[in-house]
Amino acid sequence: MTESLPALRLANITKRFGKLVANDGISLELGTGEVLALLGENGAGKSTLVSILFGHYVADEGHIEVFGQPLPPGNPKAALAAGVGMVHQHFALADNLSVLDNVLLGSEPLWQPFSRRRAARARLIDTANRFGLGVNPDARVATLSVGERQRVEILKALYRGARILILDEPTAVLTPQESESLFTTLATLVTEGLSVIFISHKLDEVLRVSARVAVLRGGRLVSVRNTEHTTKTELAELMVGRSVTLPTREPRPHGDLVLSLSGVHAAHAGKTLLDDVGLMVRAGEIVGIAGVSGNGQHALADLLCGTLAADRGEVSVSGQTMRANPRDWIARRVARIPEDRHAVGVVGDLPVWENAVSERLHLPAFSRAGIVRGRTARDFTRRLVTQFDVRLSGIDVPARVLSGGNMQKLILGRALSVAGEGVTPTLIVANQPTWGLDIGAVAYVHRCLLDAAAAGAAVLVISEDLDELFAIADRIAVMFKGRLGPALPTEGCSRAAIGLAMAGSTASNTEGAPLHAA
Amino acid sequence: MMDFLTTLFDMLGSASFWVATLRVATPLILGTLGVLICERAGVLNLGIEGIMVAGAFTGWLAVFNGADLWTGVLVAGLVGGAFGLLHAVLTVWLTVSQHVAGLGVTLLATSLSAFAYRVSFPQVSTPPTIEAFAPLESLADLPLIGPVLAGQTSLTLLAIALVPAIAYLLYRTPMGLALRMVGENPAAAEGQGVDVIAVRTGAVIAGSMLMGLAGAFLTLSAFNAFFFNMINGRGWICVALVVFASWRPGKALLGAVLFAAFDAAQLRLQQAGGVLPYQIYLMLPYLLSILALIVMARRAAYPQALMKPYRKGER
Amino acid sequence: MRLESRTEYSRRAMLFAPIVAILVTLAVCALLVAWAGAPVGQTYALLFDGAFGSRFAFAETLTRATPLILTGLAAAVAFRARLFNIGAEGQLYLGALAAVAVGGMHGGSTFDLPLPLLSALMIAAGAAAGALWLLGPAWMKLKLGVDEVVTTLLLNFVALLLVSMMLDGPMKDPLAMGWPQSVALDPELEFSRLIERSRVHSGLLMAVGLAILMWLIERFTTFGFALRAVGANNRAAAFAGLPVGRTVLLCALLSGALAGLAGVGEVAGRASYVTTDMSPGYGYAGIVIAMLAGLHPLGVLLAALFVAAVQVGADSMSRVVGVPNFIADVIVATALLTMLVATLLTRYRIRWGRA
Amino acid sequence: AADKIKVAAIYTVPVEQQWVSRIHKALNAAQSRGEIEYVFSENVTNADYERVMRQYAEQGKGLIVGEAFAVESAARKVARDYPKTAFLLGSSGKPQAPNFSVFDNYIQEPAYLTGMVAAGMSKSGQIGMVGGYPIPEVNRLMHAFMDGAREINPKVKFTVSFIGSWFDPPKAKEAAFAMIDKGADVMYAERFGVSDAAKERGVLAIGNVIDTQPQYPDTVAASALWNMEPTIDTALKMVQAGTFKAEDYGKYSTMKFGGSEMARLGTFEGKVPAALVAKVKAKEKAILDGSFTVKVNDTEPKSN
Ligand SMILES: Nc1ncnc2c1ncn2[C@@H]1O[C@H](COP(=O)(O)OP(=O)(O)OP(=O)(O)O)[C@@H](O)[C@H]1O
Ligand SMILES: Nc1ncnc2c1ncn2[C@@H]1O[C@H](COP(=O)(O)OP(=O)(O)OP(=O)(O)O)[C@@H](O)[C@H]1O
Ligand SMILES: [Mg+2]
Ligand SMILES: [Mg+2]
């Protein structure tokens, strides 16, 4: 399978950030036409390693060879020239520019007094068609869905003639269908002789697409396995250092109606976001909302977090009509977990303890006459951090330095204690609660949601990850173009049917259950 | 009221009004294009007010010392570029606050020019003058715009020509694309092999050169001597006009001409025998600009990385 | 060249960076003095002398620092909430004007109030005028999405013209022989001197007190928290239920009021009437001071003192050495820029070489 | 050299500003005659004015010259604190014993005369006036000029505008262009820039405070000059003799004392009609012998 000369050779790569050793003497080879998966917990050093490879970071030690040639460190331009292409974990696109602009950048000599845009456009469309990555070259990136952006990122690399493609968590935010088409693309790429490094937290995918798997833990390479000879369980254990069991749902009694939406309409700038949405969630019940990003889940989540007002319709919690004001929702003991933890979940520059109490700072528990009761707030935070196992060096560090998993735990802890310590929230609204989390963290988040439901909370989970919904939701509804289908018992749903419904197909060929309201 | 309206219409219909407008607009066009280039690359350059002073002074000084007018223009551009380099070193390389660096550069350029002027001319009581650019009468025969252009000097034509040139540069060349990209998402630009620091530095220098020219227009074309304080807030107006223009060269031209028209109109209305205090007329351009901003540039789409320092290897 | 974040504060850098900054400034200053043909020898001592060398010099530095502290605080609090108020200059003038409008009615015929009350009213009027002047731009930013940098900047010109209009019209001092200046403040309302035979006035105490108060507010109150949260990430702040709009408006009122108080201080403490050239750019200097201070209210005290000392010291040095006094501004600018770099270098280390 | 008087001047604007340039010129002249040691600070903001005065006083200057207009009370306070130092400051106020003397640009007399020339030379009967700010120092000259013009042609029309700046010649030029476009053919050049506009358009200009005819030989027909020498020299003599006291030096700016004059017609000799010259001469004589007094009016002039 591999030829004599490896496409890529990393030798003894070490990278330190201050005292922290993010990569510790890592040596790896990537064969031509091979897909190598990189696995590891949050913060294990995966992104750091590939960033060094691409020249974003400079390694403190070690060296890199590409097709036998040494790669100069810290120089993305050289990496590109050597045929390395990278798709970042957080997309590196300019929202205000067109797809063509984003792709074209850097491909022509900077001092050339003109730009061959027409030729470039043709070549872009050609490349896109060859690999099945259809996009509109003239669309502004800001208007694209996450999946389309992903494609643009890959196109950027392919357009530059990448021979080695690095994909850092490409599927974290993709729908199953989008992931599926990505895998098809990958297969095409490999047959064309490209080599791929693939980073993911989803073990099924890893097993499916890769030939070999390299596992990092705490910055060290702990193991390299042939994919054929390993299992999910083994990989999970290698990553976390202990065995991981994902919690599963058990039958629970359902109580009173908690959340009720009926005939809800919302629009923004002339565009309908929510169209006649109705939904009921009872105490002790977990309802999952599936759907491709951009079909109104954002609006639904905003509505249920109190940051968006409905134009029409009725929104109530425990029989009480709700206004579009986060404080009302907090006051009614609604726990809210936002989709984007960095942009919405926390104020990164403020210390952890202030973030922990931010939702309830105005309540007498944490302030009097406008003066913050610092000691009470810090004591509370310390308990929260212990209870939810948030790993940090102190509650005074800015929230931004927490890793994704720890930040999520902090937000979870804050949300679940909205009711006050030891009291269960009435309703939990969780939007993409496990995006980008490693398997251990995912297990933890699921455990928390299941426990809360068992204790009597109504739970609404919005997720694009069907595995997640099938694992914890009692009922699942699909959102498409602002309309919400009926929430059907999970037992009666098939993945395929839901996948189709998410893609807008009303053909209910499999189970016969109509998944769309329309 | 009727009186007022007749004055207004007479004014708008007269070539001389538009000649004046274009003349008043010229330094604003140059300065706004300068700010635009800097900001498109993600760098706020509040040094403009001072850089214009330096350009006005050095351009004039060169000509006073015997250089020809175009050499004076070149000198002003180079000096503007030098202060641009200083601003770039501070904000792009060292990543200090763009606000303070800009205000600092303004203070430095202004005071250095004043100091240099006084050291060079310790005993003057009337500012020495030069032979400035003369209006291009040969254009008078052009249809429609002839009479308006004929009152202008080559520098005004240069300023107008720069508008499509810069639009072309920004939208049709690899350099322009790189420039816009480092102002939108520097990390992405870096990832595609663009040297963010170099492009930003170049943009700030180029933009500042235009600011130098904007200043030089005042001493080499609009007038023929250098005065302290003669920039008189024109640089700040350019900073405002860029927002009005939503960072587009064409709209920058429109904005500069609009502001200049308000200013030219203000003078004429004041002279038409206003009963109002003269300050009201002087306020007009500013108030109308705010109004225009409300109408035209609500929720302006900033270059997303504007004022965000880029430090390699940081996230 | 590359900047690398320091993982912990380096004591050495914190100590040496400012010293290097001052040395660079002095070197630039020496060059200019030499160019102007004056002896360089004593320049430095004279600079320091001019700022701190005598009771008079120190008093002058403090006098200069007073409005700078207030405009510095005005910028600091606004910038903290990402409200880029570039309009402190205009707010200062309106504050001064309002103070005179209340306290300048000779004989108190308009406001027949006991003195302490009138004094409080005068201060409140100045603060309110500054606050209201910023409220417009803040409101336009929130409701119409109009960039506040531009509106506050343009309104500076308008404010100054408005003041000029008042000084030519209703508030003109009939005793000023036609010169456009406002009626004078009732002498009873003027701030008291802190040091005999100097210009230091109790406005300084007000400024220092407000700096401490601002620090307490930012640090210990729910409003202060909202202010910091809205500034750092307004989406997250809104999500957490913080009143973003109200916070921004309140912040605008506070910032404008502080700038207005700078105007009150200048009228009541120094000039006793308003003229259109009473502020040599205090409002703009405030931005610089706020940034030098890292937006920290107590840091503003130090930064304002630093800027005032350089201004006063350099100006006085130029007179003694006999070089054109424009050199003072050159030194101030150089000191600012080098100090700015110095504070950055306490947080980052420069690594030379590729990448 | 020991008996040279140490003189310091404090200006709120750069020394190129017309008004200040006249003081600067007189002091420079005294310095080159070897009578004084002269230093100055220019562009001193009014927040700094008091400090600078005190610093010069502390340095033991014999005479401090400046402009007190916007800092009247502070300046007077300083003078009280340094009774041994002589202060001579531009001010519209009264002198203050024992050491605070005042002066001002009382040059309304030649301004009146130049107004006569202006009206006589204007064919359109429209005169444009561009000023910086309407302060008394400007207003009184504009009014005198207008009065003089009306004496020759009662129907003459004036357009007045202020540009709100002392130092923006391009803007002054624009204001002047606008007036010329509207038919003004004589421009009253209170600011730099106005004569340039007049020159470019081939109309006439009248100078003010300084003589700019050498720069605009075909444009500037007449100028009202301010000579600060009588004021400065008188003060220096008094300081030298130890007899300096608080006085109003205003009169030293009048024609009688040589403090002001209408500049020689120069290049316009022969271009100004003889009859008009005769009328101006007669008026000049009347002013000098005291039979005619030019009214001083400090209010803001308006277009008519
Ligand atoms: N720019 C940086 N500055 C300081 N420390 C960093 C930086 N980037 C990464 N680190 C450190 O390096 C470690 C590895 O981070 P990295 O991003 O490589 O993790 P990862 O394996 O990609 O995690 P994830 O699965 O969550 O994406 C982290 O624990 C972090 O502390
Ligand atoms: N600017 C920074 N300074 C110091 N440490 C950082 C910085 N940015 C990231 N880190 C460290 O990097 C580690 C991993 O960060 P990273 O953002 O990769 O987490 P993550 O799990 O990948 O989060 P997500 O994928 O959800 O964004 C964290 O432990 C954090 O301490
Ligand atoms: Mg990662
Ligand atoms: Mg991650």
C-alpha cells in the first residue's frame, strides 16, 4: 500500500507553551495515499502537531520531511509549496469575501498587476466538480452553511495542488449527509494519490476512513494501530487512559407539561426563521431536535434562551407565558446551554468565577444594592468547579484559557445550578452540547443531562449529531426550513428516515412515519 | 424662505460652486483613500492629521528650496510613508494600541513639523511662499465637466484618477486581495502563504503616503505657503468619511465630494446675508455628515480584523 | 520578528522597559536640542526640574494632571464597554459651559440658592451637559447602528462651534470688552486652592476621588461587571441576561459626565470663565492616557501624572535652554510612544529571526 | 551688555499670525539695535499662559509682553505677584497699577482710509470681507473700513464671513472665491489667503495690519499698517529709566504716534484716481490734526 518513500515524516517533534509540553517528542510517518487518523482527548496536542506541520507554530525540537525534502519551520508558504494543505479546526475564511477570493488568495504572485480571475474561476469549478465539492464561486462566505464552508476549505487546499491534506476535526460540525459526502470525497482523493491526516473525536468515522490510527495523550504519542486490528473500545481506552462507557437512556416516568410552543413564528430581515412551530416537552422527558444547521435551530434555541422574540404564537414554561428576556427565563429556572461556547457561553476575558455567576449576579444571593458579594460568589464557584469536575489552575483565570471540554463543563454547571444549588431546573435547553468534545467529556455531558431528566427536568437537546440524539433523547423531531416536524418516540425512528427528513425529503419510505409537518 | 431656495438653486447650478467643491474635496479624497487602504488592511491610522501636516510642510519646503512641484509632491509622499512606517512598526510589528499609536504619530508629526519649521525659519514674520500648481485651463473645452475641471490643478485630477486605480488595485489584483484578506482574517491569509505583517506594513505605508499627498495639496495647490494648524481637522474628517464610504473607493469619492459641497455651500449661504450666527453655518457640514451617515452607513460592515493586532502563533 | 506572550510577568522587564523608554525619549530630545543649536548638557535635569523640581513646578504638573485624569477616566470607562468615545473634548467644553450657565449669574439673581447647593448644582450641570452630549451618539450606536467613533468625533467640532456661538451670544461677558468669553463664575463658587500661591485646586481631589470611585464601581458592583462583560463580549453578556443596551447608555452617561466634570474643573478651578481655546486637547489626551493605563481607573492617575509631567517639564525646559517651545510636544509624543512600547514589552517578548 | 533689558514675549499663536507678527517685529528690531535680550514662547495655550508668565517673571525678565485677551484675570494676578516686573499686554481692559500696562491694535484710522480707497476702486460696488473670528480686534477695523467706504460710496455693499480659524488660508481663499463669484471686486484681506484669491481672479485686495503689497504687487491696492515700534520703544525707554508704570498704550497705535499708517500706494501710485487720493489725503490730515475721529465699533459686522 505505501511506497518506499513516505509522503511525510515527523521526527521527534516537541512543542512547549510556557511550562506546558503540548507535543512531546512525537515521531510519525504518513505513507503516500494513506489516511492516518489522529486521536486524542481535548488538549492532547493534535491541533498543535498539525499546526507545526503546516508552519503556524514553530516546534522547539524535531524536524519534518515532506517527500524526502526537509520542510523549513514556521512557514506556511513553504508548506503550501511542498504540497501540504490544511483545513483548520476553526475555519480560516474571510466572511466578507467571495468563495473565489478566498480560494484565489496566495495562488498568484503578489506583485502581478492583474488577476486572472476568469481562468481561476474555471479551474475552481473544474476542481470542485472533479472531487464532488460543488460550491458557488461568487457566493459571499458569510452566506454559506457550515458544510459549504468546509468544502471551500478543502477546495482551497486542492486548488493549490495539495498532495498531503490535513483535516482537523472536519466532521465536528457536519451533518451525517455532509460527513458522508466528505468521506466519498476523501476516497476520491486517496485514489488520486493524496495522503490524508484526519483528526476526529468520532471513533466510528475514524474506523471507517483511516488505514492507521495514531493516539496522542498529554502531548505524547501513546500508540499507532492499524485500523483493521483495533476496536472502538480499545481506542477510547488508549485516549483517555481508562475505559469509557457512554451512558444510555433508561425509561423514566414523564410528569407535567413544562415547555409548550404553539404556532410560533419568527422572522428577521424579511426572512422567515420559524414557521408555525409547535412543541411540547414534559418533566422528566428528553426531546431531541435534529436538523441541518441553518434550518431554524438557531432561532429556536434563541427563542428558548430568551434572546429572540416570536412575532406570533405562544411560548410558555410551566403554564407561564414567556417574554424575550433572558432574565425571565433564568427566573423560571430554565438552564440554557448555548451552541457557541466561546462567543456566547462565556466572556472569555473575565475570570471563571464571574462567568460562573453571571446569570444570577443580580439576585440577592450574589449581590446586594448593586454591590457584588464576592466571597459568596467565589465560594459558590469553587463548589461548582468541584462538582462538575472543571479542571483549571484557579477560579481567577480568564475563562478563555479553559479547553473546550472544561469550558463546556463550566457552562453546564452554571446552567444546571440556575435553580440554586441542589435544586433541579424546570427546563434545560441544550444546543449542540457536545460539539468538539472528546469522548470522555461527551460521556460526562450526557450523564448530566440524563440525571437531570431523571430528577424531573424537562430537557430539549438540539443537535446535528444523530448518534447523540439516539443515545439520550426519548423523542426526536426534525427541523427543516423553519418548520418543526412532530416529535416521535426514538424507538420508532430510523436513522435513515431522519437523515432524509433533515435533507428535506418528505419521502417516508422506511418506517412510514411522517417526519415533516408540511 | 423663497430667497433661501433661490440662493440654493442658483448655487447648485453654477459651475463655480462645483469648482470650489472639487477643490475643497481634493485633500479629503486623498486622505480618505489613504485611511481606506490602511483600514482595509486592518489598521486604524489616526496619525492622518499629523501626517497631513508633515506632508504639507515637507512638500512645501522641498519646493521652497528649489525642487520642482512634482518633486515636492514626491517628498510629501515619502515623508508620509515614513510616518506610516513608524505607525506600522508600532501597531503591526509591536502590536500596540492603534488608537494611541495614531494619536501619538499625529502629535509627533505635527510638533516635529512645527519645530523644524521654526528652526529653519527663525526670523520670518510673514510665511514665505512658493509658486504653486496652476489650474489647468486647457480642459475648459470638455463638454459639461470642462468648466469644473478647468478650475482644478493636476493634483485634483490625480486624486480623482486614484479612485478607480485604487478600486482596481483592491478588487482586481492579487495584492489587493491579499490586502483585503489581512484586514478580514489575517490568520487565513497567513495560512495561504501571505505574509500578514509585510502586507499590513505596506498598506499602512502606502495609505500614509496618500495622506502626505493630501497635506501637500494644501501647500502646493490650494495655497502656496505653510502655516501651523492649517490642516485644521481635515484629517479627522477623512477618518469619518471612510466609515461613510463603507470602505469603498467609489463611495469615498462621493463622501468627500458631499462633505466638500456642504462646506462650499456653507460659505455661500453664510455670505448670502444670513441672520443666523456664523457658527451655525460652520456646523452644517458636520451635522449633515452625521445625517448622511445615518442614512447611508448604518451598521457599516467593518473590515473584520480592523484594530485587531495579529500575533503569529497566538490564538 | 515575532512576539511571544510572556507566561508570567517579568520583574526585570517591568522595571527596565520604562527606563529604556525614557532614555530613548531623552536621546530624541537631545538630538533636537542639538539641531536647534542649543547646548544639550543640562537638558535632562531641566526637564525633570520643570516638572518636579520646585513647589511651583510640581503644583503646575498637578494642575495639568487634573483635567487629564478626568478625561482619561472618561475614555477608560467608555472604552471598557467598547464605546469608543472620541468626543471627550466636546463634552468637556459643554460641561464647562453648563457650569458657568449655572454659576455665572452675577449676584445669583437666577438661582437664589444657598452656596453649597448652588455649588453642587453647578457641578451637576457640568456633568449632565457632558453626559447628554454623549448620550446621542450612544443611542445612535445602539438603535441605528451608527458608528460612534465618527459621530463623537464630528460632534467635537459642533460642540466647539456651539460654545463659540454662546460666547458671542447669550453667555457673552459684557465686561470682556467684546472678547468672546463667557460671563465669569461667581467667585464664591470657585474651587479652593490646595497649595497657597499655586494653581492646584480642589478639582484634583475630585478627580482622584472619582478615579477611586470608578475603580470601586468597576471592581465591586453588578454594573461594573456588566460594563466589563458587555465590553469584552456583548453577545455573551446578553445571553447571560445582562441589560446590554442599558449598560451602554449608562456607561455613556458616566463617560460624558466625567469629561463634563473636567470642564467644570477647568472653569471653577483655573479659568473662571469659558473661552473657545480653554482646552489644549485634553479630550484627545484622555484617550492616550486611558490606553496607557490599560483602561484601569487607578492606572489613569499615574498615566495622567506622567503625561502632565512630560508636558510641563518639557515646555519649561525649552524656555530655559532657549529652543523653540514646539519641542515640548515632540518630547511628549516620543515619550508616549516609547512608553506604549515599554508597557507592551512587559507582556510580550520579542523573538528575532524567521517566524 | 549688562544694561540690556531682558524681554520675554508670550504669544498664543505662532509668530506668523499677522497681529502677533507686528509685536515680534518691533522686538526683533530692538534686539538687533542691541537694546534688549529677547526671548519668546509662541503657540502657548491659554491653560499654560499663566505658568509661562510666572516662569519668565521668575527668570527675572525686565519686561514681559503678550496678549491677555483670553486670560485677563490670570495675567493680572501674575502681575500683582511680581510688582518689580513690567508687563505690557494686549488687552481691551484698563491698566492695573503698578506694573500692568495694556495696548491694542487701535488702527481704525488707516482702516477707515483704506475703506475709502476700496470703495473708490470698486466698480461693482461690492466689497468682500473674510475674517477669522469676530473679535473686537477684527471687528473694529472692519467697521472703520466699512465707514470709510461708505463715505465714498454710500450704496456700497458688503459681504462678511468668518471662517472660524486663524490659520486656514485655503479656507479663507475659498470664502474669498465665493464672494468674488458673487460679484465682489475688492476684498478686505483680514486673513492670509484672501489676497491670493483676489490675485487669481484679477480683483483688488486691501491689506490689514501688515503690508503684503510686495507679494501681490498688482492686487493689494492699499493696506492699513500697524506699527508696534512706538508702543514697544516707549515701554522700553520707561523700563530702562525705571519709570515704567501702569498705563494705556493704546494711543501709541494711532496715526498721530506713528503706531499706524496707511501704507504707501506703491505699485498703485497712479492707478488710484487722483481725486480719490486727494480725498484720502484730506481725511488723513483731518485725522492727524484731530478734526476727525474714527468711530470705534467692536460689534460683529454683518453682510448687507
Ligand atoms: N497558542 C497556545 N498558547 C498556549 N498554549 C497552547 C496554545 N495552543 C495550544 N496550547 C496548549 O497545547 C495543548 C494542546 O492543544 P491542542 O489544541 O493541540 O489540543 P487538541 O488535541 O487539538 O485538542 P482538541 O481535541 O480539543 O482540539 C493544550 O492543552 C494547550 O494548553
Ligand atoms: N491563547 C491561549 N493562551 C493560553 N492557552 C490557550 C490559549 N488558547 C488555547 N489555550 C489552551 O488550549 C487548550 C485547548 O484549547 P482548544 O481551544 O484547542 O480546546 P478545544 O477543546 O479544541 O476547544 P474547541 O475545539 O471547543 O474550541 C486549552 O487547554 C487552553 O488552555
Ligand atoms: Mg484541536
Ligand atoms: Mg477541539
